[in-house]
Amino acid sequence: MSGLVLKLGPRERVLINGAVIENGDRRARLSIVTPNASILRLRDAIHPEQVTTPVRRVCYIAQLVLSGDVELSDARTQILRGMEQLSQVFTDPDSRAQIARATQFLSEEQVYQSLKALRSLLPREERLIASRDG
């Protein structure tokens, strides 16, 4: 991987290796060249009280790794188990591909990319829950 590129809006905050960094008044583009840096966009952060669904639960565990609250070695099994459970529910080809991507990224210790792939399942999960409740 050639590095991660973050495009930040004005005043957007990002957590990088435990430090909160706030962008200035203009849009900015950051190239993260350090492999396996722990990065979390704070606008994408899931708060503990929002961990109410299976996808959110797996995303939250990955987020804890990125924030430095949990070591990847301690969280890997939980994340993989969660992704396996998600693959039993999300059976369409695109969702399966996203779960496979998330798994591959996790195996490469690219937690940010894994979280990004998992987050793509959030709207699908919302639709599944809405159709079940509706």
C-alpha cells in the first residue's frame, strides 16, 4: 500500500496514534506514510451508547484498536468472530465482498481499511432492521 490519504474538511478532527489533530479553516489532504498508523476520523466514531447492532459492535471493537484503547492482538479474535457472524446474515455478493475485504485488511493489520469496509455494511444493516420491524 502506498499510504493512506485523508481528506479533511475545515475544523475536522482526526485521531492519529492517540493524538487528536484538528484541521484549520480550509480543506486539507494528509498523506499518512507510516504503515499501520492508528487513525480514526472523529466524525465517524461510534459512541458506546450507539453500539446497538451487530455491525456497529464489530466496528466499535475495530475503533477501540484504532484509538489505542485495545491492542489488535487482543481484539483480533473478537473482530474475526463478529465478521464470521455477519457473513451468515449478509449473503448478497457485495456484502460478502466487503466482509472479505475487511478480513483481508485485518490480516494485513490495516485496521483503518478494515473498519472502512465494515462501515459500508451499516446502511444495509439499517435497511434489514427497518424491513424486519416494518
